[in-house]
Amino acid sequence: MADNDRHVAAGAVAQMEDSNQELHWLDDDAEDDTYENLDANLPNRRGRLPLHSLCATAWYDLQDGRHYGLEFLANYLIAKTNDIDAADANGIRPLHLASMMSEWMVKRLLTAGADPTSVTSEGLTALHLAARAREANIVGLLIDELGKVPGRLQQSLDAPDQTGRSPLFHACRSGRPESVQLLLDAGSNVDLLDQDGLSPFHACAEYEQEQALWEKSLKPDLFVMDLLISQVNRQGWNRVAEGGVMLHDTSRPWTPIYRILMPGLRDYMAVAFEDRDAAQGWPKDYESWRIRNMESEQDSTRLEEILEMLFREHSKRGTDVATLDSHIIACIDRCKAYGSYNSMRCFQSKKLDWNLGLVEKGDHDALLEHDSQVLSYCASNRSLRSHHSSVRYLLRQREYRAIEQLLRTSSITPHDARQILLLFVRYGFGRLLKIMLTELDLFQGKSLESIYDRDMWDPPLVVACQRELPNMDVVGVLVEQNHAEINAQSRTAQCEWQADISRMYSEELIRKVAGKNTALHEAAKGRHWWHIKQALPFLLTAGADRQQVNEEGKTPLDFSLEWQRRYGDEPETFASEARALLQQD
């Protein structure tokens, strides 16, 4: 084990007995044998073992050399811990914490024998918590594991927590359509009611309340993390990042990281905006920039697709219209009571789409008037002078009906159209992508690759497969509508940078990775569950070329075999499974 890895591992579990029970790290000059003196089975005052504390850290699945020390420590603690399912004073097991934080750690615990059906003192399972934490890949991973024992999966899908809510309720409230789709595909029961007689539709009506709890949560993607580490402040990244593990918690995962890093990020952006011309529409500070830009996947949560999924499931089950109508009316009333007017309009719009009962003419007119006002605001605001800027703002504000109207009625320039399309692809907006490909003349009768400058843009299918969250809706639209060349290749290494960040911060955050990769190369990294369970099988069935080489002459299998050796700052989570798929006849 390298000295630095040993230092990281040593510091990861030291001094856990302080009053607020945060996980403290020692400095890099810690003694090398600290970890060897650790008693893996000695609980702290809350009944937590060192393995609990490790599972609550923020480092797993992120690009940073410190994951080596964490992987070493995880393997060490799992081997030394007598009961891998040990519960703390609240019945919380290490798997419960990991299910809100890390695919890598969940997989490692399951491989070591952790019980995916174990419950907290409030009846929450790992599946409840992963759904609540918006971790769709972990939801998929747990569903796979639960399905290995006959009858266990359905029992877990319908398992009630202390309030009578199944994992589906938490997924609906979270606004993460990818999680809801996985649960419904696995057989979740949409007819279940909680102890107050509320349905999953009612959980959707609580979405804006849930979203408010995530506004101060910061889980950066790889490129933003590069920026934060290089330009802001590394201190504090390695603190505990758990949140929301108890039913009535008002914190959420990564909120402690927000508190530590956000002041530095604001200061850095203030300097970055200092020389920008506000008269030309540039924001003056972080908050001004934040309201008009997609910053992370927390900005892509939404209700529209979730409501459609629930409606389709009820239609398959033969639920009568009157019952559905009563649910929707009750949800509209709840949204009004909560002051959740965006969600209220979403329910009203779906009531119109589904022809449920009587719709007040005033409600219909109000929806149209609202959309008109939103688009008028975009047209008159100098900072939203381009259609691309307007769509970014509308996505951030979750004004999807207005985006549909803009796509169908506006004359969008080719430059803006290319950027908008990649925005939809990057954040999983399959429905908007389909409308765009259908409505805009630019995309008619042409391959998508032909309208992009290969030195400036990666092909949409490659971008789709770079997403962390499951993105099969987008992949399906790109491939099945014959718009995307399945073996299209990315830019060369010399051209590769994160365009949005380089423009935003005047930084070129170059990643030293071979270029000319296909979507199959991207999925072959095996970084996330959906890459090996959904993307790879789909791409191979659709005819992706296993022998296509990148600019270094590497096939997807070659690329996967040497990914961890050459680019070892990323954890290898599902790479072995990816290689097995690529080696099948």
C-alpha cells in the first residue's frame, strides 16, 4: 500500500467520538500504523462501528486519488468487522448509509454478504433510502440483488416503512423518474396506500417540498470537482456527507459538503464574473448564475415523466377514470396548500392530457397564460438573449411546457439547436429530445453527426453514455429513431475538454484520456450500474462494433482492460462485468 493511501486510510476513522459524531480525517502526516490500531468492532456512543462511518463519507465513486485509501480501508474493515449488518442505536446498518452514497460501497457490501432486506428502527430498507437519495443506479443494483432469491424482490418492493410508504413513494417524492421506472419495471404496486390513505400520486405532490431540502446539497460531477479541488479548497471534502437516513430528517446527502465548499465556490465565481459586462447579460454572482443554469443532476429531477408512468401503470391495471380523477384533484388541492404552484400546474396539465373528468376552463386558460408569460420574460431578458440561454433557464425553472412551445414555434439557429440538443442528452430529457428531433428542420433527413463540428462536439450518443444516471430513454430515442450513428467517435484527446465549464470559468480542464471513443468504449468503463445492465446489452444488440478502435488503436475491450491501470483516479466498479459482456459471443 502506498504511503499516501495508508495516510488516507489511517485518518478516515480516527476520532469518531466527538459530540456531533462527524467523521474526522487526520492530516497526511498521520502515523502509518493508525489504521492497524483500530478496533473494527468497537462502537461509538451512537452504536456505530468504523464501517458505519466509512459508509457515510463523500469520496466513493468520485474522481480522486484518495479513493485508493478508502478502498483499502473498506476491504480492511469488512474483513475485520464481525457483523457486517451491525445496527446502530437507530437500527441503521452500514448498507443503509452506503445506499444513499455509493454504488461501489453498496456492491462491495453486498458481495461480502450484507442483507439487502434489513430495516432501520423506522422500517426503512436500503431500497427505501436509495430511492429517497435519488440514487437510481443503486436502486437498480439492489433490485438485481433482491431478485436472486425467489419472492424476496416483491416483498421488498412493497415493504412499508413506519408511515406505510413503500420505496415507490420515496422515489415519486424524490422527482427522480429513472428510479420510478426501475421500481415499476420490477413490479412495484401503484395501488398501495400509506397509513394516511395517500397514494404515490400524493407523494408526487410533495416533490417541491423535497426539492427544497436538496437546494443546499452539493454532489459535484467529475469536471466541477476538478474545478473545486484545483481552484477553491480541498479542505473538508472528506467529511461525513450523510443526510436523510431517518424518516423525518430535513437534511439530505451531501448537505455537509455544501456547507464546507460553497463559500469558496461563491468567492471564486465572484472573481470570475468581476470582469464580465452585466449590461450584456452576464450574471453578477453565483446566485444570479444559479437560477438560469443546470448545475447538477439535482436540477434534472421532475414530475412530468413520473406522473405519466403512474398513469400508464394504472391504465394497465384497469383503474377506473373516477378514481384517477379523484387522486389528481386531491393532489392539485395539496399543491395549492403547499404553495407548490409549479407542481400544481403539472398535475393540471396531466389532467388535461389524460381527459380526466371536468377541467375548469379557467385552469386551462391559466396554464396557457403562464406559459406565455414565461416565454415573454425570456424574450425580453437580455441575459436570455439566445434560445440556448432561454432553454437552460427554463430547464432550471422546470418550465417544460414552455420549452415544448418554444421548440415548436420558434426559429432556432443551428448553433443554438446543437447546444440545446446536447443539453437534453446530457441530463436525460428523452421526451424533449424526441420533440426536438421531430419538430426542427435542422434534424430532418440528416445524421446527427453530420451537423456537429467533430473538433468541438462529441457525438450525442457518446455524450448520452457519459451520464452518471440511467439514460436509456435518451439512448433509445437517438438509436431507434435512426438519428445517431451507433459507432460514431468522440473528439481527439487534443480537442477534449468540458465545453460548458471552459466557457464559464475561462478554464480548459483537460482530461488526459484517449479520444475517438465510441459509445461502446464509454459504457465499457463500467463506472455505473446502468452501463453494464442497460447500455452495453442495448448497444451490442443494436450492432455496435466491438472491434472499433479509438485513436490509440484500442477496442472497447482493450479500453476496459487498461482503464483502471492508466486512469486509476476513478474507482473500477463494474469494469469486470463490462469485460465479461464484451467477451461473450
